[in-house]
Amino acid sequence: MYLEFLKAKNDYLTASRKAAAAGLAAASGGNISVRIPGTEQMIIKPSGVTFSDVDESNLIVTELDGTLTEGSLRPTKETILHGGLYRLFPSAGAVVHVHPVYSIMCANVYDEVPLVTKQMKQIMDCPVPVCKIKSNTVDEKGMAMIREMLEKYPGACCFLLEEHGAVAFAKNAADAENYAELVEENSRVYWETAGRVR
């Protein structure tokens, strides 16, 4: 069990550094979580800590409902989103929620974003859905909206939140972070070309 925790923690730290290097969120925005295998717990970023500043000293562990079980810092406000996705997709091992610019722009304008890059077409077989949640964080009502939306897009492993960026989930943190980068690239290509096509 301890070895699984160590692997999950190391996967988290690697994905967090990669997200920081890719510029997927400004300041302390965005959050990553990794589910601890065989448990109903997740490693998650504390509130107010940037992706580049996350390390072993400030990572925390919570139950899927956000209850703090290890660490002293306050969990991100998005624990409902992360825990909800783990309940919805039991095979998911990591969730990445980031705030890249083109994903936000597309989410503010469109109801879904077509797949316009070969990389996105390799990981999804449906458009990237957009959830029009108006609140600053995903609460239980927002999670219900996400659940309903994803039922209409059964092949989705990424989606966008209006004014709030991109969410990707996968079996591990490396894949989830890669998907977040790819959905931002897809959003940028679509945004840059959609106006010329119209």
C-alpha cells in the first residue's frame, strides 16, 4: 500500500511540474488530483499553492468528499469536481483541471468544440463538450450538470467549463496532463480557424 502511495505521489509531482512548464494555469489556479489505488482517497493540491510550488511538504490527502485526512493546508475548493469524477469513472486514476486561455475562450463561446487535431482524434471520438456552469467552483449542482453532460458524450475524457478552463481525466496523472495539453492545442487551432471558415 505504501509503495502505491509513493508512486501516486511521484506521478502527481511529475504531472504538476509538466503543467506548470506548459503554462496551463496562472498564479495558483488549476488543480490536479491522483487517486490512491485501492482507496477512496486522493492526493490533491492545497488551495493557494501553484503547480510549480507543489512538493512533498505541502501535498495533502483527502477523502473523495474533500475531508482532509493528511496534511495541514486547506484543500482546493474543487474537491467536489475531482471526487465526483472518480465516483463517475471508477477506472480514472487522475484528474487535471487547468485554466489555459484558448480552452476558456472556446468554452465561453461554444457549446462543444470539434476535434480539429489528429492528436485529439486519437484520444476521443466525440467533440469536446462544454459545461455552462456559472459558479466560481463546481458544487454538487454543477457536478450533476457535468454528469448529465458526459452521459451525452460517452467517449469524452476531456471537457471544458465556461470561464473556468479544461478538465481531463485518465488512468494516470501523466496521461491526464497530456490530455489537458492536447485539448488546449485543439481549442487554439479551432479558435484560430473557426472565424475564417464561417
